[in-house]
Amino acid sequence: MNQPRPTIAIILPAYNEGLTIGPTIESFWRIIPSAEIIVINNNSSDATEKVAQDTMNTLGAHGRVINEKRQGKGNAIRRAFSEIEADIYVMADADLTYPADKVGELIQPIINGEADMVVGDRLSEGHYARENKRRFHGFGNYLVKGLINCLFGSRLNDIMSGYRAFNRKFIKNYPVLVEGFQLETDVTLHALDKRFRILEIPIPYKDRPAGSFSKLNTFRDGARVIFTIAQILRYYRPMAFFGTLALIFAVAGIIAAMPVFIDWIAHRYIYHVPLAVLAAALEIVAVMSLGVGLILDSITHQHRMNAERRLLDD
């Protein structure tokens, strides 16, 4: 008995992509004409919405445009995941940087039940390094990748790729809590933390065509990378985060207390009273940070147990 073909949704978040949204829709439609193509128009001020709708009408493609007023890629994807029902979800950018002809390779492991999330890996074959004109972005990619692989014992190559395929179980158990371009990092962390199966497929990558401009800002998004690293430690490894803070405060307290110790050893009297107070306060904060880390680590473990039960019940 033949099993029904899985339904596929291709999700294209778009902000001022009037130049590239049409060719992007057409490229995916030609590869998988049966897929539902969803464009999430995220407050575009150009003709993105009209071009997307006209392209789908001309092609006879099955799909629609959803307008999401809350700015940010995370908000756009959250809207898509909450409204769209499918067996397989494909997420890609609307700027022609990701190859539509690789979508079959991304979804096949999902169909075969070999993975819960398949990532289009831009980095392992050097395509991103050759095409990317923003060197700080490449540095940020490697920095976050190194930290995540170290913390989770993983060997992922491309943490921030925006070209991914997911099965339904993953999507319906992934709470989208970020609003902007931290989405790719967040979805990877969720997959690792909840022990979903991840597979990476090498893909070519090309920079945006002439006349199309990136919405990323090197220094603003560099600050976000640093903030993301801190959040990774805080939310997913609270003992490491607060334990490090405790160590810093403890060492600072000892340094502040050195003149106090010298006073007592040499004179049996404390002359540096303010330093004694500061040292005591720093050591108290160190102990409190360690306690917070232990409590949050236990809570995080309980959350993982609850998530595992939910997945087993699905």
C-alpha cells in the first residue's frame, strides 16, 4: 500500500526583497511544484508583497503571502510556524543566496526518517568564505560555532545557515523566543539541547546579486553575536555561566583582601577597612552566584526531562 506523499512548505521571510523574491519563488517552484510556498512579508516598503503574489499567480504556484507587522526574522518565522501545517518545512532566505536545486537533498533525510533538522552547510567547502564580503560576519560564525561545539560536544560546521529543513515534530516543539537574526543560532541550540537529530548537507553559496542589499550591520550584529554567546551560557549552561561569574568575584575578593591580610599579619590591626568591606561583599556575591548557578542548573535539567516526555508522547 502506497503511503501518501508528505506535504512540503517552503517558507521565505522577506524584508524589502522586491528585486529577488520573484526569482527565488520561481527557483523553488521549478524544483518542487507541489510544495506550498509561503512568503512572510515583514514590513517591506518596496514591492515585495506585490511581486511575490504576482509571481505565484503567473506560475500557478500553490502558496500565499502573509504580512507580519512585528519586525524581525524571528517574528516572521514564528508567524509561519504557528499558521502553516505541513509534514516538512523548508526555511530559506529570499535573496537568491541559497541554491533551490539543493532542496531535494535537504528534505530527503527528513522523508527517510534519518534527521529532524537538515542544515545547508555553506562553510565546509569554502563557498561562504569566497563569496562573503563581510569578514566580521565570518569571524562571528566561527566564534559562535566554536563555543557551541565545545559546550555541547557537537561537530557542527554551519551554526548560522538560514537554509534548513525540519520535520513536523521539530517545528511543533520549538518555541520561537527570539525576534531577529539570532533565529538560526537559537534553532540550533534548541536542537542540540533537546537531542534532535541534526544532519548537515554541503551546499554552494553565492553573495547577493547586484542591486540587492543585506539588512545586516557588521558592528550591530557583532554586538549581537557577543550577546548571543552570553545568552547561550546563561540559558543552556547556567552552571558554567554563573560558576564563571562566581570565580571572577571570588578572585576579585581575594585581590581586594590582600592589603587587609597584610595589615593583620604585620600589625594585628586592619587599616584598609573599605577594602575589607569590599572583599567581603565580593565573596558574598561569589557565593550567591554559585548558588544561583546550582539552582538554575537543576531547573534546566527538569525542563529537559519535561521536554523529553512531551516528545515521547507525540
